[in-house]
Amino acid sequence: MNRIEFMEKLRRLLSDIDESEREEALAFYEHYFDDAGAENEQEVIASLGSPEKVAQTIKEGLNDADRVQGEFTE
């Protein structure tokens, strides 16, 4: 798997979350790849794990944020 494949799969896996959240998350990972450089693409993919794992982490983070907000609102 290369960067393009990874990001395309991640985009599909995040299709069920809010568009602004999805775009923010995708931009974060695009910058992560950019910062690492093309020569380190495979190392980045290995360190991130599968797109499924990344998507799950993002969604869990969103759910945690919703729970925290919910604790302080009535």
C-alpha cells in the first residue's frame, strides 16, 4: 500500500462522520506524510497501522469529545 491508497481508503472509512471533521482528519494525515517526506512513506504507513485502525482511532476520539461535552451540558 502506498500513501495515495492509504489516504483514499481512510477517506472512504471516514465517509460516515461530519464533513468538516473528516477533512480536518485527512489534512492532519496528509501533513504527517508531507513532514515525513516521500522517502519515508512506508515507515509512516507502518507506524500508523492500517487505515481501518486510524479511522477507528479518529472515530473514538470524536465519540470521546461528544461524551465530554455532554457531561457539561443539559
